[in-house]
Amino acid sequence: FISWNINGLAPSPATRAKLRFLRRIVKELRSVFILLQETHLSGPDTPFLLHSFFPSFLWFFLPSPSVGQQGLAIGIRSSSLVPFSPVNFHPSCDSSSLAISVHLSHFGPLSAVSSYFHPSSSAPSISLPSLSAFLRPLPHPIIWGGDLNLSASSPLFPDFQSLFSSLSSPILVPPSP
């Protein structure tokens, strides 16, 4: 699993460089899932760009509600799926999370979730009750990756740890900058 805040996928030399770097990591780690945050795109360019760099992946998108910010994508290596297995698409009501539920050939059922919460100086943009309500009905186990824009010293961090512990699911916590 790779979770990455890609910070934009607009067609450009910089985007192609980011995708070449990501492709190298995916190849080295033999990743099955790619969870992307902040794709920044809401138009038809997103699928073409990701499909051209990752042709062996199926891609699912939650477009950006505003051009130039947010937007989520989840890619899954198609060879990992059980033949004829449906992939269920679950967008959150507030556009902060995207989940897919699948049946993997060597593992069984699984949900993968990508989330992004925009940093806000005026009020917390993270709603634990809505995230919890979104995650609880998903098939377990749940693999979650995302960018909460939340440090480990935040008063909300223990609540997130508690939420993920209650779901009996792993939490991918990136290193702090």
C-alpha cells in the first residue's frame, strides 16, 4: 500500500516527474493499492494521466469539489482481484474520503480508504463522528491512508487512534516533517 498526498495532477512536466517517481516506488514495493490525496482535478484528464502511468491498475476517483484543491483517487492492481469480483465504490458525503471494497485473490475481502482533510486556521475541518459513520459500515478489514493535516501532538490525534483501534484496522501514520 502506498498513500501519498500528490499535491496536484495537472498535466505538466512536474506532474510527469511525480508520476515517474511514484511508478518507481510502486514497482520496487510491488504495491497493490495506491491511495492519493489532493489530486486537484475534477475533469477528464485525471483518469488518462493515471491510466497511462499505471496501466495495470484500476482507478477510482472522487473529483475535487473546487478546482485546484482536494480530490482523491484509489488505484488497485487489477491482477490482485478475484476474477469477476465486483469493486464497490463508496464516496463520503463531505468529499473528504473515498473507499473501495474488493475481494483480493490471495487475501479475501478488504476495504481501502483514502482521506484528505484541508487544514483550516479558523475551525477544525475534521469531523470524527462523520469519519466514523463513513468507516464503520465498510467491509473489514479496512486499510486507511490519508492526509489529516494533523500532528501527533494535536489534541485530536488520540481520538483518531481510538477510532482506528475500535475498527480493528491498521492506521498508516506518515512520519512528521
